[in-house]
Amino acid sequence: MTEIAPTLQAEHMSSAAAFHTPLHAPSEENQWWRSSVIYQVYPRSFRDSNGDGVGDLPGITAELGSLADLSVDAVWLSPFFTSPQRDGGYDVADYCDVDPLFGTLSDFDALVARADQLGIRVIVDLVPNHCSSDHVLFRAALAAPAGSDERAMFIFRDGCGPDGSTPPNNWQSHFGGPAWTRTTNDDGAPGQWYLHLFDSSQPDFNWDNPAVRDEFERVLRFWLDRGVGGFRVDVAHALIKADGLPDWGGRADGGSSEGFPGWEAPMFGQDEVHAIYRRWRSILAEYAGERILCAEASIDPLPRLTDWVRADEMHQAFNFAYLHHPWNAHSLRDVISSSLTAFDAVEAPTTWVLSNHDVVRHVSRFGLGSGTPRGGDGIGRGDAQPDLATGLARARAASLAMFALPGGIYLYQGEELGLPDHTSMPDGARQDPTFARTGGERLGRDGCRVPLPWQADEPSSGFGSPGTTATPWLPQPEGWAGFARDVQAADGDSTLSMYRAALQLRRDLRLGAGSLSWSRTFEQTNVVAFRNGDILVMLNMGEFAVPLPSGSVIASSAPGAADDGSLAPDACVWIMSTAG
């Protein structure tokens, strides 16, 4: 039996005095997005309906019932627009059409109709900072002369030095290398430079130009008219750049670095961006059904991030501080407290997320112990490998604790199956542009984007339609079939079963609209313990088992984790209590 920490006493946990004053009061506003569970679908890797090795919109439609079983309020679709797919669809060539890789506009309409039948909203991923170099507007800009209206849609500048051979400033691409690429004139002579904060095939729009703003308002209305429930806005902090495009000595992603606080980054977080989102919010308000905006805004510190979710701007913003929390009780309590305090100050809900398409899945991340993935992008064959048993136990426990928090939750496809990253992917299979632009120094994000396993006994673990044998666009690791949905659906102790049961309880008990009160008993320990309504949540992030108070355990992250009256390490439980 696991050793029990001798100094912890839990018998008084049933007393109201054992808890601090609620840090966050229950929400009285009955708005779905304040307590939502939103499931992210990465279309290329969700389900392949036609056997070509790539996921598609009909595949998503066919499996929406599986997502309804998770009690989700909405699905967020990563980009499915027309694209050359140099960056997984985040390089958009046509914002108002479906790439043939994924289907047609009719397929999209069928998806929305099926989702509506199931009570699920569809959130579209909008990429307004940049487009593909294949976009008709950028092709027109390249063909036009310097100073033209066509070039004014993007950020073109003359180079520095006598022959203009030096980039206009020292900004670096988030994917590695310079953030500027030089053009070639019709006569073969070197021309102007254009800005791309990401890949060279992703030119940044010039959001100082009213024509760019008009174009995206057209795009918003196109999808709103087709019934979407809102938009997740990619790189929402980057649209406006500082006047004069001054040099920057901090990190390429605009984050904090020694001597260069992130809020000074000239390419991110400029105040003028908020007028754009106020306008977008007013457009959404013209449509019935509480359509929403969610910001992917990598902004620190937290009180500054909340500028994006003021009452007349976006409804939600991703909480990256929470996403990146280490396996440490004190750090977790701090980020939860600071998040609730910051977002409460602007009367907005915070969101909670543990995995997405840009980071190492939390099963692998928590299995690394104190280590972190190389470059923040992935884990490769030459890196320390995660302890997947520990990682899965911690991931299940962290997820169960997150489900009890007030606010909104984002799930990334496959986390309900306990999927880890593919950490031994051959270099030749990698497709993330980060890998190529850094010469392999940064592995990229392919490891978390591997196609899902659906049926253990089918080729490619059932990712493709029955009877098809096409090779998936990214290779699945060995043992993937053991995570298959059909296997887990038949196992009452599986990760999938835990997610289904806990998310249904979250909905039934309205925990997303609830409150949070920290336990006094455990506040200086390795146990994260809080109350939300009548539920006591305990997450043991220490090395010893801890005694449990009286009450009925209604949810547990692991079979037997609380059978002997104590909570095992790397486990979480919910206990029903009626304490005042």
C-alpha cells in the first residue's frame, strides 16, 4: 500500500471554516460560453471518410455523436479552408471555401446541420494575421509596383543599406529565420521585402489599411450566414504592428526575455488591435444565438491578457499560463487564483486547457518529470522519453481537476483517449515548417497531430473508412491501436469512460457556472484542494497518499485511487459534501 503522509489531517474538511472565502462567485448569467466545454478538431487527423489518408469534413460529421457523448457544447474546427497546406491549413488561400482535401461547402453545411441536431455549435478557426502566398490578394500584390493599392494590403518595405539588401528590421520569424523575404521584380532585379511573422509562405496583412478590415468583415459574415457559432481567432494579438516597425531584441514570439519584457514587443499586443475586435463583436451581435469570439492571444501578464475579453470585445481568451503549468501544487494554485482574479476583474470567464495542436500532449508533458520538450515544440528520438505510465496518471488527474473549475474548458481531440505524443517519428515524415526552417533544431508540432485511433482491429487503427488501407498523412506510433475508441468505450475504467462520466457530472452539477473556495487544510501542501458548490476536489501532486475526509467519492481519476480512505499520489477525486 502507498505510504500515507503522517502530518496531514482531513477530518475537519467538512467544516465551512476549513475553506477560504470564495475566490470566484457563481455566475448568474445564463450564457453558454461562460461555462462551455469546447472540443478542438484538427480535421486532417480526426477521421478519414474517403480512404485517402487525410481526415475530412464528412468524417467529422459521422463522428459528431461521439463528441455529443462527451457533453460538449461546441466543436472548434482548425482551418479547413482552401490552402496549399504548407502550415497545416493556417496558410489560407481562400477564406470562403473548403479545401478539396476536406470536402466541399455542402459538406460543411451538412456538418453544421448535424451538429445543430445534437445541440453542438460549430466554431470556425479564423486566421486574420496572415494568409497564404497563394492568396489572390498576395499574388496581385507581387504583380503590382511598390506603393500600389495592392501592396498596401500587406506589409512591404524597402530594404536597408545602399542596395536594400538588408531586411527592413531585425524581426525574426516564430518558425525560425528572418521575418522578412525579399521579392524579385519583373526584370529580375531584387525588389522590396515583405513581412511574415511565421513561414515565408504566410505574408502578414496590413491591418492599418481599412480595405483589409473590410475584407475580413466580409469573411465573418460569410460564415455567420452559414450558421457558425463563432470564431477562434488565431494569433489575435498580432494584427497591428508598432509605428515604424522598430527593431526588437526580445524573443521571436514576442514573449518575455531578460531585459526585454514581452509587453514591449512591437509586433504583438498593440492597443489599436482592440478597435478591430470591438467592431467584430458588434457584427456578431447582429446574429441570434450568442455567437462568440475566442482569442488566441499569447500575452503576459494575465491582467494584460484580460484586455481582450472586456465586455465589448471577445468572449473568451486562451489561458496559456494555465496550459503551461508544471506538475507542482503551489504553481497550480497560483495560476488558478491569479486567473480567476484577473478575469473576474473584467467580468469575463477564464478558460482552462491542457493540450492543443501546438504543444506536446499533456500525457507526454507530465511524463517528462521536471524536463521540458526541446524548443517547446516536440519530443524526438534523441530526447529524454516520457514515462507514459506516470504521464497518463497525472494527465487523467489534471483533467479531472480541470473539469471541476468554474469557467470554460477546451479539449483537444484524442486527449479523452489518453493519447501521448508520437516521440519517435522519423525526421523524413515531419511536415511542420518549423522543422525545415530551423534545420531540425526545433522538431515542430507533428507529434501531437497524429491521426486518431478509432477501431483497434482496422488498418491504421480505424482512422480511415472501413475496408480502406491508405497510409495516414502522418505515421501513427506502435501501440496506437491500444488507445482506440472502440476498446476504451467497452472499458469502464478507461480514460474515455472517465471523461464521459466526469463531463456529464460537470454539466449536471453546473460546475462551470460555480465558485471556487480553497481548502485551508491543504494550502501549504502538495495537495490542490478546493470546493465548488457541494463538490470537494482533491488533486494529490505529492509523493505520499493523503487521508480523505468523509463523503461519497463521485469521480476518480484512477481505479482504486481512493479505496482505502486515502488519495494516492498522481490522482484526483471529487467528493460530494453538504457542508455549509
